[in-house]
Amino acid sequence: MLKRVLTFCASVILLAQTGAFAQVDLSNAIANIRGGKTAEAQEELEGYTTQKIKNKDQVYYWLGMIDYLGENYEGAREDFQKALEEKPRSPIGTAGKGRMEMLDGELADANLSLENALKYGKGKDPEVEFAVAEAYLLGGRSEIAEAKKILYQTREKYPENPQSYILLATYYKQTGVPELAIEEFEKAITIVDNSPSLYASLAELYFEQGKETNQGADFKKALDFANQAIELDSEYPPAYRVRAEIRLIQKKFGDARDDMERYVELTGNDVKARIRYASFLYLSGDFDEALGELQEIKEDTVTKVMLRLEGIIQNQKGNQDAALAAMDEYFKDRKEQYIIWEDYKTMGDIYRAKDDLTQADEYYSKMIMKNPAKDVFYEELADSYNKQAKGIKAEAAQLRKDSRAALKKAQEATNEYNTLRETDPEAAKAKFAVREEQLGISEDLKAQMATKMEETKPVYALEAHYREKALEIAESESLTLIYKLALAQYNAGMLKEADETFKRCHELKADYLAPYSYRMRIANSLEGEDEETMDWLVKVPATDIANVWGEMDAASLGAKEKEALLVAYEVLANYNFNPTGEDGNYHCDDAQPFVDKIYEISPDYARIKSLADYCAENR
């Protein structure tokens, strides 16, 4: 703080000595902005706005960058406009204007503004070239390539300025080449090896890489670099933030929290830092404390980032109405270009938790449009529901196991009762009581098991829903996706839908056995629901199986295919033998071809013997 006051006083003295329109040194404010001390930088810069100085356009540009970094884009836009009002051909103010146009997706206007910024700057101020390059990094492929070109040029012109290397590292990180990003930071360190910001940046890069690779070595390097940054400057905020994130991953919660609190303190309780602290509390699982921190910040200011975080936390807590209120406020007057894909996902998650799948899917669709790489989202969501249902099934299986164990104890007690009832009636009575108790326990566990199995159905139904969504956006028909959808429908009790979906599997791969087997089970289940009409629904999948494998040499069939074919012929033999289910309405001649086919494959097939014997005797 003393350094800032002295700097400010020095500028006032300079103005007094030289008169109006002197040029003030902004290097301290710029260093603070890049070092995360935006509160200090803002206070210093705002002090210059009431003075007559030559470079006030630069003052407003850097005030705009503080707003931009805090995602206060409207405030940034206003500040960049003030820079241009101070100096219509301001190189850096024009770069700021181009930055916002790039962010808005107005590429033609942005390119023109950035070209003008370079033209107005005449190559005299590296900060203008850095500002233009940073703005280009927000654009499309050609703009990002232009950023690289400018940064290579600035590196040639200003080889001792580390910012060229830092921004090239940003370029390589953004284009998915982290190893080259690391190289650029290391080059910058050879120029200024006492820069805590460079070590903190390397720490952050290794931390992000560690999250991707899940390699402990990356996290160790990240921690080492963060510690080096703190050794160089024990009051450098970003180093504490990065170290806190690393320690959180390492589950060192107390140390991580200490670092985050130190980070907030060193930024002068900067709003962005406090929001990051609230986000840290959320990631630590301290939902209530995170909301409390956000509520305290709200007493002074409300930002869109805060509302987004509040919506996420409230949804995690199960407070969907509060989450929706926060997110509705977040989306209010929010321009499309400022919305990130995670925002749409949060809204989708909220509506899904409220069982409003129509609204949820609308937001998920927007999410995928915003980030096409998330086209696997529906499949991942379906997989999560499948995993949840299997977990419930596992609980049901344990209940079944426990029920059988109780039944076994009941049987043992019954045996002991039978042994003792003649010789020791009292002991026998006690064993009978044990028997009754264990039978009761067994029945109770069976009932719990049945309830658990019913609980899986709505979960499988949700899996089926998102399997369908995955298929809708798939580039082509996928046998795996269709089969998974059919299984989910089957497990959800959606038997007719499952049967139709299993048929789609046949269209893609006619000799894929599993769908036929499930269709046989489905037909049996549906026939069981309508015993009076005896529709013989199982005849349809049985005929399909016979058509696919029936003409093949039995010796070439695998064991499962052979078994399925035998069952299919058995069904068709029984159907043709008695198609109406009425006693005496027997048709041996129609059934015989299928009996013959069975015996060709398996002469000892026992389940057809009674029908074959009847026909042999009654011809």
C-alpha cells in the first residue's frame, strides 16, 4: 500500500512541476492487474481520471481491462469508449474496442479496429501490440493465427519483454499444445527469473495438465512452481490461488483454505477474488459457507459470475427453485456471446432435477450447439443413470442373498424342530420360534428386494430417454447406441418400445443374437399379461431366429446360436402343433418339420419328446 501511495504522490508532484497534460507512469498499475491485485490497480487508476494527463486514454483502457477480467463486459465496453472519447485515434483504446467486437462475434468490425489500433500505434508501444494480439486470441482460426504472427514479431522487436513469451504460451495453451506453452514460459523465465507471475503461470499450466493426465508428477511440478513464486514474492496473490487449487486436489483442505484466504487478503478483498474463494468453498463441499460468502459480497455488488455460482450451488443443495431464480437473473439481459456452455448445462441440470425433461433438453441442446465437443454428454448422462440403476440392483441382490440366508436358517431351525419335538418339546418350541422369525425376516427382505427392483425402473427410463437423445444427434446409426437404448427400455419395463428397438439392431446386424434373445423374453412377458387370447407373440422372434440361422450348417454354429435355434424350433413346433391353445386341436403334420430340425441338431433334446411321442403314436 505504501508503494502505491508514493507512486500516486509522485505523479501529483510531477503534474505540479510540469503543468497540465503530463504523461503518468502506469507500469505499477499494469503490473498489479497482471499480478491479480486489481483492487489496488483500480484505486490508483481512478485517481488519474480526475486529473489532466496526457495518457488518460490508457488509464481508461486499463480500467476497462479490470472490468473485462471480472466479466463485467458492459463496464469494460464503457471504459474503452471513454478511452476513445479522450483520444479518438487512441491505439490502445481502439484495441479495447476491437476486443469487445471480437467477443461479440463481430469479426469484420473487430479486424478493422485491430488493424487501426496497430496503424495508430505505429509500432511505438509494445502494450498496444500485446493488446491487439490478446484480442485476436478471442477470434476464430484466422484471427488466432494473426495473434501468433503478431506475437512472433513482438518477440523479435522486444526480446527482453517477457509479455511476448507469456502471450505465446497462452496461444499454445489455447491451441492444445501445452508442452510448447511450457517452453514459452521457461523462455520468459530466462529473461526475468525473479518474476513470481511466471512461476505461478507455470504452476497453473502443470496443474491443468495434471487434471487432464491425472499424473502426480504434474501436480508435484505445479506445487514446486507455486512455492517458488511465493518464495520470490510472499505477497503475490495468484500463486496462493494456484497452490490452493493444487492442495484441494491433494485433499489438503486446511492448507488449501489457508492459501485461498491469503489470496483474498492480498488482493485487498477484490470482488473477483472473493467470488473465487466462494467457488473454492463450493468445490470443498462447504455449500452453506460458499452461499454465505456470496451473500456478503451481494451487500456491496452483484455480478453475473456470482449469480452463476449461486445457481450451481443451490442446485447441488437440492434447492432448485432458488437455483432457477439465480440463473434466471443471470440470463437476464445477458448477451448470447457472453454465455458459456456451462451456463446452459446448469439450467438443464436444474430442470432435470425438477423432472422437467422438456426444458432440460432444450438447454442441453443449446449447450451442445455452444460446444459441439459436448455431443457425448447425452451418452455420458445415460451411462450415469445406468450406473445408478445397477447400484440399486446390487442392493436388491444383497437383499435377495440375505433373504435366502434367512430362509436357510429357517430350514435349519425346522430340521432341528422336527428332531427335538418328540424328545424335548420346549427346545423344539424355541426352534419353531426361530423358524417363524427367520421366515418373517426372509419375507420382509424379499419385499424390500422387490421394492428396490421397482426403484430401478424410473432410473432406467431416464437412461432410455438420454440414449434416445444421443441417437438423435449421432452422425450415423450406431448398433451399440441402439442396443443400449433397447436394454434401457427393457429394464425400464418399456417392453413394446424395447422390442421395436431390438428390431432396429437386426436391421444393422441380422446375426446379432442378443436382441433376438431379449425379444423372446419380451414376447413371453407380453403373452403372460394376456393369457386368454394366446396370441403366441413369441412366434415372431422365433421365426426371425429360424430365418437367420436355420439354413446354416449346425456344425458351424456357436453354442449360444445353436441353443437359440433349438428354442426357436421348439416354439414353432408347439405353435404349429396347437396354434389356438384348444385341447384336441393338434396338427402333427405342421409341427413335424420343426421336430425333425430339432433332432438333426440335438437328437437328445428332451423338451420336445412328449410332443414327438404323441405325434408318433397318433399318425
